[in-house]
Amino acid sequence: MIQGLARRGRWLLAPLAGAIAAFGQAPYDLPLVLFAALVAAFWLYRAQSGNAWRAALLGWGFGFGYFLHALQWIVSPFMVDVARHGWMAPFALILLAAGMALFWGLAFGAARWFAPRRGWALVVTWAAVELLRAYIFTGFPWAMPAQALVGVMAGQGLAWVGPYALNLWLFAIAALLVLRGPLPVRLGQGALALSMVLLLVLPPQSPPAPLTDHVVRLVQPNAAQRDKWNPDTFEFYFKRQLDYTAAAPKDPAAAPDLVIWPETAIPWALDMAGSALAEIGAASDAPVVMGVQRRENMRYYNSLVVLDADGAVDQLYDKHHLVPFGEYMPMGDLMAQFGIHGLAAQEGNGYSSGPGARLLDLGALGAGLPLICYEAVFAHDVNAAPTRPAFLMQVTNDAWFGKAAGPKQHLAQARMRAIEQGLPMARAANTGISAMIDPWGRVIASLPLNSEGYVDAPLPKPLASTLYSRSGDLPLALLLALFLGGMAVLRRRAGNAD
């Protein structure tokens, strides 16, 4: 009976520990709490003596609690029109959390299958499924454990090994505290793990960011999602952005060299915005970068343009990494042939993807790599740039993400991309948080969430190219494949021996 209670207790503890682990993510930013919960997960895995299916259920429970808490902002888009879509919000959250938890269930189950008596196997399989989560089905690496490290010294490791190898490191030091072995070995493991825990507490020890002579103005109109496309209000927000663009700099010697508006900054498609573009060009002596929708051959694109002083489109970029079910329907064109339109791109009811990453020539500022909203979530999208840019630019409409966790987690991911590349990032967000981020991932100038305004920020200089920017994820993928292959060989040998 006692054993039965203990077993049931573990099933209850797993989702609870997972929910606690999510306190490592923004807006809480408590990486030490995340680490403690990961230690609990390894302890629960070691204490659970069942087969691979039972281990998978344990991992799924831990993941479900984690993602249910970390991704709770996903209900926000359904709250824009509560009467029509509010009923779907809990289903969206539960289904997304359950789906993401399948990856962690796979990690726990695979570790038990590969190496039933070796707790370190979970370190490898967990890191492997987190890498898989970033790529499969176009990927969704949001709320990865390494994301919680962006504000502490450990987060600077992103420049060396990238986010998925940092996951591996985090899992490894958590496992060191619970793996079995002789007493001297356990003491050594504990001492090593605790010394590494300091990296989860100490702030980054980096020098002040060297600055260029260039100033970037970030414009934040703070248009609520329900007002953004409302004919009664969108002119108001358009004029607000014009006023902020035309405003005199607080320091007359630091006039903006570039102005950035957020994603879909105007309510008109590009081909219908002629007079509006002219007004934007006239508002500033500097080029204006802004997000806009455009149409071409019955297709829509989520785009970014560079406007000159006459309001003419000087350069264009089309977003290539779209949000499934948000910006397009997977296999939408195929389903449209059977009368199921949804967000089918060929019907003009969803976005089509652009050809891929490209750089924009921004004159004296150098080449900028544009990222539209969701694209900043993916480290490999930034690594896909044809050549190394001078800085990163993100335009986004975080009004979709609610008023707390979502926008702050999105900002954390932008900071990760800056560290990984050793590049500054200029980020303009509709409702915030607009920010200038230095190459160490520090916010050096920003506008608060859910506020309107603009900020003139000096553009930091780039650092030397980082190891991760040159290597990408391939070395880690090969290493994990080698480990998994080795475990498969060991399992087969053990089976033959039996």
C-alpha cells in the first residue's frame, strides 16, 4: 500500500515539478528554480522503476506541467474577440502543452529503453528531443530550458555552443546531483554541479558595449490588437507613428540615422498605401524600415520594406518562416482543392513564405538582417544569413502575446539571438518591448511594455563572429547522434548477453 501511494505520488509530483520549472522563464526569470525542478525530474526518473512506457508517461507529465505554465500566454489571441473565439482558448493551451510534452515524454521513454540502468541516458535523449523540437514540423523551440539563462553568466555560453548545447549542459549538471555511484564519486559530482550552479546566479561579466556613431529610432505605437485593424482607430495609430518619426531628437547632435516601425505597421497593403508611404518618407530625413502586408498574384506576404525620403520602396524582404495555423494552414493549397480553404495561401487567405534570409543595405550603418516576429525564435534562421550582418533587426506585433509572459519571453529570445551571433539587435514592437540589445544580450535602451513612445538608441558595434555563428547546430547533432548510436549498440549487446 505504501509503495502504491509513493508511486501515485510520483505521478502527481511530475506535473507539479514541471509547473515549478516554468518559473525559470520570463516574466519570473528564476533560473535557479528551473534548475531545482530539473534535479527533481531526474530524481523522479531514477526513482521510477517501470518500463519505457511508464518513463514516457512520467516525462510527459513533467512536460505538460511545464508547458501549461510557460505557454499560458497562448490564450491571448483568442481573447481579442472573446465572444467569437474565447471558448477555444483553454483547448488551445491544453492541446499545445500536451503536444509539446510529447517530446519530453519521448526523451524519458527513449532513455529508459536505450539504457534502463543508466540515468545519464536521459541527459542525451532530453537534449536530442529539444533539438528535434526546434526543427520538426517547422519547429517550435519556445520556452526551451536554455531560454531561462539569458540574464545570467551561463547564458553567455550561447555564443560558444548555441542554445541546444546549453540545454545539454543544463541537463548534465542537474543529473550530476542525482546519479548513483560510490560515495567519493557522488561527492565529486555534487561539488562539480554546485560550482556550475554559480553560473545560474551570477550576472554576465562583460564590458560595456562599444557604440557606433549611429542612432536608431524605435517607434512603438501601442495599438491594441482589437484596434489595430479597426477603421475607426487605425488612422489614429498611423498618425501617432508619423508624429514619433518626425519628432525632434532630444539631443540635436544625435539625429536618427534609421527609423524602425513594427510589424504590419500600417493597415493598408503595400500596393494600396501610396500616399501613406509618401507621408512616412516626408516625416524623416532618415530611411524608415517598417513591417507591411503586400499582395502579389493573389498571394499575401508578411513583409518588411525600407523607404527612402520620398516614400519609395528601396528594399523589400518577405518573411519566410511563418507561424503554422496562425499565418498559414499546413497543406492549405492542397486542401483548397477539396473546398477546405482555411488559410490556404493560393486563395489569398493566408501568407505565403518568402525565399529565405537576406540582408538589407542600410548605408553607413552596414548590412542589417531583418527578422519578422516569429523568425527571431529560431537560432538557425539567424544563422542562415548569406553573410554576416552588422546588426539584427526585429519587427514584431506582440499585441497577440498578451500583456505579461508572452512579450517578455519573446524579448528573451531576441536577446539570445544577439548573444549567439555577437551582434546588436534593434527591436521595434507594436505594444512593446521595443529595445536596443547589445551583443552580450543586454538591453541598453527600451520602451516599457504596453506603452506608446519612441526611443533614440545608439547602435552598438558588432563583436567578432562567435563560434556558434560559424558552426551552427551540426556539431551538436552529430555528437548526439553518436551518443544515441552508442547507446543502441550497448542495448543490443546487453540483449544478446541475456
